[in-house]
Amino acid sequence: MIFTQIVVVGAGPAGLSAAIQLKRSGLEVLVVEKALPGGLISNGWNVENFPGMPPLKGEEVAGRLVEAFDEMRIPFVKDEIIDLSKHEGEWILKSISEEYVSSNVVIAAGTVPIIPNIQGLNDLPAARIHYNVSEMLLTAQRLCIIGASDAAYDQALTLEERGNEVHIVQRSISTALPLLQNEVVRCENIDIHIGIEISGISICDHGKICLRVKGDDNFTMDFAHILLACGRKPSPLYRSEIKQSGIYFCGDIVNGLFRQAGIAAGDGLRTAMKLLRDIGHAPSN
């Protein structure tokens, strides 16, 4: 069991911003994150709208945020919080192997992928199904991205730059920013397949992943790997019914469609200052 003054769950822009402000104000902070610090911004092909930074690759923006965090020497634990509760005035956060106890908690756990209801998807090897381009260290592969959003097109550009053949499969026209659509159209190694509704997915005899197309059982598409970009939803740690003191939600977990790194970072700062006010601690400007 680990005791600390404040636990911040999540190390994306919101969590890092909150943790830095709290540490600047002299409080004891522990950050818990299930993945590497930096958050989903690391998936960005080209980030042009983060205040104070020139256009950079998402992984470079994430790297700068992590550098600022590291300079503060804030304790960091790589762990996944799966439950939280309050007992005798203290918040108890549980992972599979540990418990963290704190009077105040900032939940900046972000979002999780929406898993489409495709027959056979759950039977595929986990190593062949992906949700973030940052985990796909692949080159010279034939890849499929299922989705039509900013995330689908953005990640397609990153994968194409790494030398992959990328196919975007979507049921309807894209909702991605025109800037991203134009960049994708210019790429010779990215193909867009519109009006494709997937009826099933499986491993073919030759070891590839086969997509069966609804309405034409004789037509299939095969790929080495699949990236699912079918939307995201708040982390299960978000509980709108919780109204007790000492817990704060910030960043993408509460911001709905307004999921931008700059917004999340500002929200983390605002949340930290609100916490400081609530505990009667003069915030550091």
C-alpha cells in the first residue's frame, strides 16, 4: 500500500500539467499511468495547434511535455488503476497488484477505444490488432485502418511515412479535417475504400487477416495488421455520479468532442489550481 498526498492518474497533457502545477506549489504528488507518459498526442502525425510549440510530430510534442515533467522530479509509477473508492476520508485506488491511498485524486485517465462489433474480431491474435499508431513499430507491411475520422487519417500518414502500404476502410465519407484528407490523397501508398461494411474478420489460410465485406461474400481483403480507429469513449474510471470531495476529473475524460492536447493541458492546470484552492493552499502562479 502506497500513501501520498495527491495521486494523479494519467500522464497525458492534462495529468502532466496538473502534476507539475501541484508540485510547483509544494505538494507531494505521485503520477500513475498504465502506458508511457505523453498520452495520445504521441500518435499525432503533425501537431500544429499546441500553444508555444512549432509544428512537430506528436511524439516530439509528447517528448517535450515529458521533459518538463521529468525536470520536476515527480514520482512516476507505471501501473493501471482499475477501481477507486473512498474509506474514512481517504481515496483508495486499486490496481491488480497495489493500492494507492490519498486524500486527493486527479483522474486524467483520458479515453479508451470503442471496439466495433465485428464477427471474429475477438478471436484474432492481440499482436495483430492495434488502437494507437505509437505501438505499431512496423515497416513494409500491408496494413488496414478501420475508421473515417481525424485519428484514422492522421495515423495513416504516420504509418505510410514508415514505409507501409496503408488501406483506410470506411463505411461512409470521411469526417477528417480537409487538411488531413488532402495529405492522404497525395500519398501513393495510401488507398481509401469508401462504402465498405465489414461483415466478419478472420485469419486466412496464408496467415493474413481477412476482412469479409457485407453484401459480397466472395470479396475479401487481407492485411498483416489492423488498426481500429472507430472512436473513443471516457475511461471507465470516470464516474459522473461521484460528488464527494477530494476527487477531480480533467482532460479528455470529461471534454467530450473537445479532445485537443492544448485544451487538456489547460484543463489540467485549472484543475490543479481548483484543488489547491479547495484545500486552502495558495496556488503558485
